[in-house]
Amino acid sequence: EMSVPDYMQCAEDHQTLLVVVQPIGIVPEESFFRIYKRISAVSQVNVRDSQRVLYIRYRHHYPPENNEWGDFQTHRKVVGLITITDCSSAKDWPQTFEKFHLQKEMYGSTLYDSRLFVFGLQGEIAEQPRTDVAFYPSYDECETVEKRIEDFIESLFIVLESKRLDRATDKSGDKIPLLCVPFEKKDFVGLDTDSRHYKKRCQGRMRKHVGDLCLQAGMLQDSLVHYHMAVELLRSVNDFLWLGAALEGLCSASVIYHYPGGTGGKVGARRAQGGSLSAEAGNRHRPGKGGILSFCSFLTCSVLGALTSNGINADTSAEIGRAKNCLSPEDIIDKYKEAISYYGKYKNAGVIELEACVKAVRVLAIQKRSMEASEFLQNAVYINLRQLSEEEKIQRYSVLSELYERIGFRRKSAFFKRIAAMQCAAPSIPEPGWRACYKLLLETLPGYSLSLDPKDFSKGTHRGWAAVQMRLLHELVYASRRMGNPALCVRHLSFLLQTMLDFLSDQEKKDVTQSLESYTAKCPGTMEFITLPDGLKLPPVPFTKLPIVRSVKLLNLPTSLRPHKMKSLLGQNVSTKSPFIYSPIIAHSRGEERSKKIDFQWVQGDVCEVQLMVYNPMPFELRVENMGLLTTGVEFESLPAALSLPAESGLYPVTLVGVPQTTGQITVNGYHTSVFGVFSDCLLDNLPGVKTNGCTVEVIPALPRLQISTSLPRSAHTLQPSSGDEISTNVSVQLYNGETQELIIKLENIGTEPLEKLEVTAKMVNTKEKLYGDFLSWKLEDTLSQFPLKPGKIATFIVNIKVKLDFSCQENLLQDLSD
């Protein structure tokens, strides 16, 4: 039974010659892959004196049991072996050469030719001319490697051509041998070799075999003729396994004709097939640490497709004509279906069936027939192979994922990639590859409409299945933890909480926040970008929903601290006239509302307040450790607050305060919080549906502050209602007509600026009578001599109150006075 499927197979591989390149003894991996890369670059060689092209498929590992299926499909046969070895002294040479012979014996029955490249040996042995051995002083001094490979491929061609001619010529009378696959040999013991049925079977299989050889030898038309004849012969004797192979040969040749760019992937990238893999891909078949990791990196560089259309010899194919033998694009798929149905009859042909499905999918992808391609893939999923190793499972699911991606089934692709990721950390693996698992999980995100940028979720419309997305995010958290990266755990959990909050049940909200707190105890969440090893940057996740802010309002200063425009003694406002300019252009900017100027000012050095209306969406009390303002434009000292919001509270007012240290325009851009150990900077621009009355205010220089106290008792009732922009204090005094009294007023500078100016005016209200003389009088000279009044100093100011009323002829006066 063929055991190892090649998931990268495509139809055009049927025209390639398989060459295995292997190290002998201990060869540094880096050096081996350097030479391997150069060798595998020689993937196409034009045959001298003909229009034919030979295509070579290189492998650095090939299971010998697969080689035994070489008669069934010749592209599976190892026809060339190139070995690379380090040999520095002449005494090691015999042993090295012996190892080369042993290696040849492994593939002996199928090899057409082989070469040994020796690095490091100089002297007499190296100077002897040999065809099968090339000596090079070092890995840096080996300019002729590519030339040697071309010569080697020519020698393969000579053997191939002789075999093709030998098998193709019908020597009547000679018995045609029966070609077999390994599991059939025991079935044909004791069969009647003279029966017509047996001879037809031999003829049909040999025709099919010659078709394979023609295809490899660059004779596309001949191969089509032989495959057609093989199909007729094998169908007549119900030789289903080989009939399937003849049909598949027909498909391959027709695909090569219709799609000269290849079906494996990007056009013109055929040379990458098995060739320029990264050095670490070498770990793929070597047990031990890092195997799965490098293996997954190998998987991601998907294997690609074929090159030019075939040059064809003017031989028998010319008169047969192309149209008759070449299948149409629709027929190719029908014949693939038929071939696969025949393979399905043999449980030992599972690998052949699986690879045929994959080849058909690659063709259908080019034909853009996605639904049919998915049927072939569905079939491939259910093909039972022997017990696969974990590495093989990872490869299988990764390729299925890549093929689903190619036909546009993004979610199905993500599903299989996620299975591959889980396989990287299967319990049966002694050293689970958590890094590879994490990397593959990241690649599944687009298929589930998930990005790791919280801005993509701020628009309000949620895309994709939230339940699956949450599961995937939990898996990323778990993989991050197993990789030993707590910062990554915190970032993914924060993202889960912020973006999936609306979909979490009450219990899940509790569980996620508890997990988050346990991680942030070791590693607090920050607003830094996290850079992953492959260069991907994870943006920060600000908690704009913990709590949710609905409105932001900048508050005016308390009345006693508000700045007032200075008025002259005459009471006229000092107004500044400005020209009025009309503009029909309205600036529509997202932050237009936020940058509205506010009609009050803040004062440098005074505590300023911003009121937020917030609510807590959590089913438990939300503790916000550290909430403060984010501002630009002016140096600002934010004084953070700690909040405790009741469970699922309605709108709740929170006042944040700070002190502007300099003057100018200040804009409140947002706020910062610390919740569950995650620090967040929440910008108002990123918050949907936040009401604000403008967020830019002018900060004016620090102003002096004056506190006034008087020697008289306060009045029980106010004399007149305050107009709102002035501060009043009412004192009361009762005097008899003709009596006088002193009112002592203390002026204390309680600010930080000196008081430079004092103006006093008086005015009478609510009296209907004429007062005689100066009712109120004062002398400012004594007081002004104490000015400018330094901070902390007190000046006194005395007002004389003198009553002098005319009572004559007024009956109602007493009544008025008591009012």
C-alpha cells in the first residue's frame, strides 16, 4: 500500500521526472539546502535537437514504498538520485563511496542514473575524471553545479527515450509482461497467461505505461493516443484500477494542453515545487524539537504550478490531430470523476484516489467551478488512509484549508485550518507545537470575519458568527498561555470582552473578567502595540464599554471663581468690535461638534470639572480604579478618580477634575481608565453616540482672588435677586434718623496673584424718598495705600452710613419703611 499522500500533486506533475536529492553522512542542514535550492532551480531542460522540454520534480525525502507504484504511474518512480556529502580526507573516501552505493540500492530498481556531489575533498582522488561523482573544494566554490545537473538530466532523458521506444514498438510474438501495483502481485499467481483476457489486460496496462513515458518525454500528442487506446483495452476487460489510471493520464495530458500556466497555483511558479523551500522545511521529516513548527511554515508556502506549453515533435501525433484526442475542459472533470469512482473500489488505492481528488480540485479552481470542486474535496475528506501521524494530519488539514480558500469557501477553509491548529497541540505529541498552533489559528481569523483591531467592531454592525468567534478567541488565549506569553493572553481576553460584550451571558462575563484579573495580576494590560514574531502588530484594546459613556460636558467654574470682564467705573462694557464675514462653506468634520468653542473660560491654576454620564453594562459592581481626563493643547494635571458603579446601573454622573497649568486652548479628547488591571485610553472620536456640548475651552492666565468679610451681621433676606454673574452678600443694619454707623470691610487676598486695583461704587434701590446728604461715604486713600495687596495680606476699608430722612407730609412713609 502506498502510505504517504503528496497533497501538493497537480495534474502537470504527471509529465515530470522524479529526482531525489539526499545528504550522505553528516551534512550541515544550511549547506544542504543551499545546494538543494540551486539544484531544484534546474526544473526545466530543453532537449537538444528537438522542441521537447523535460520537467523535473525534486524531493529531498521520498518514501521507498511509494516508489513501488512507479509502474502504475511513472511520475511516482524515482528515476534520478543526487547525493550530497562532506568528505575532507582521502581516507574517508572509500566509506563515503560505499554509502553512496547503499543509497542507490534503496531506489535501485527504478533509477535511470545517479550522481554524488562531494564537498571538501581535494587532491589525487578529486582529480580523477568520473561521470557519476563531482568534487568541489567547498560549498562556496561550486559554480558548475547547475551545468552538472543539466548534463545529468540529459542522461536521464536518454534512458527514458530508450525505454519509451523499446516499449512502444510492437514486437509481435514477444510476450508483453503484466505490469502490477504492489498489492496485486499475489492475486495473479497461477493465472492462465495464455487467455485472451489476460493478454488484453497486459496490452492495456502496457499502453497506459507507454502513455506515461511519452508524457514525461515531452510528447503530449503521442501520450493522448496511447491513453485512449489503453482506456478501450482496459474497459473491455474490466481492469478498473488501471482503467482509472489511464483515464487520469488522459485528464493530465489534456490539462497540460489546456492550461499551460499550470494548475498548482501562481502562473510560472512551477520551479518552486519541492525546490526552493526554506531551509527549515528540512526539519519536516526529521524527528525532534521544532519539527511541527518548521513543518507548518512549510505548509503555508503553498506549492505552485507549471510553466510553458509543450514543444511537440512532428511525429505520429501530427496527423491524428489535437481536437480528436484532447478532452474538453468539461470532459476532463467527468473523466476525473470516473477515474476516482474506480479507485474507490480498492481500499489500497486510497492515496491515489485522494491525490486525484486534489488534482481535480486544482483544475476546477481554474475553471471557477467552486461547487463541483467542493464535492471533490468533500470526497477527499472521507477517504480513509492508514493511521496518520500527527504531522501528516496537520499537513492534510492545512492543504484542505488551502484548497477551500482557493475555491472561495473561506469559512470552510478556516474550519480545516483550525483543525490543523488543534492537531499541532494534540495530546499524543510529546512536545506540542503551541507556536505553530497559534500561528495557524491567526490565519483562520479572516475566514470567520474576525480581525484583531477593535476599530473594526466600533461601527455597530457585527459580522460573522459571534459564538464561533468567541470560541476562536478563547483558543488564542489558551495557546498564548501555553506559549508562556501573558501579555498576549491579556490582549486577546481584552479584545474578547470589548468586542463580544453584547453576546456574553452574565456567567461568561464573570468568567472572562475573573480570567482577565488573574492574568493582569502578572502582566497589566497596556496601550502598547504587541509585535508577534512574524511581524504582525496587535493594536491596543481600550475598554470603551467598561463603563459606557453617553455624554461629556465641560462645566463652568463655580460663580465665585468665574472670571469677569472688567468694567469701567461708568459701567460701560469694553467691547471689541470684529468684522462679520459670511462663508457658505460649512466644514463637515467628524470632530466638529467636539471642537465647538465654549462661551465660558477656565482659569490657569484653578480646579476644572468635566461631567460624564456613564453606565455599567456588567451584571456585577464595576470598579474603575483610575479614571481621569485626556487633554491636548495645555499642560494639564489630571486628578484621577476611583469609581464603583452598581450592577447594570442606569446613567450615572461622574465628575472628573484637573488643573490647567498653562494658558491657551485646551481640548478634552477623552478619558483614561484602569479596569480589571487593563489600562485604557478612550478617545471620544472612537466612541459612537456620545453627546457633547463642545470640548474645547480657553484657559486664561491665573486671576487674583479676593475674599470680603464685614463687621455687620448678615441679612435674613436678600435685597434683590442676583443677576447670576455677580456675587452678592447682604448685611442688615437698623438705624434711627440722624444716626451714623461704621461698616468695616476686610479685603483678604486668598489667591496667588497680587491685587492691584480697587473700585467702589454705590447705588440706591427701593426708596421712594430723597435722602439728604451722603447716605454712604468713604475714603479710599488709606485702603489704596496698602495696594498692591500681596497674597495672604488683608486690607481694611471703612464705609460710614448716615441716615437723614424727611418725614414731613408723608402718611404712608412708615408703612413703606417697614416693608
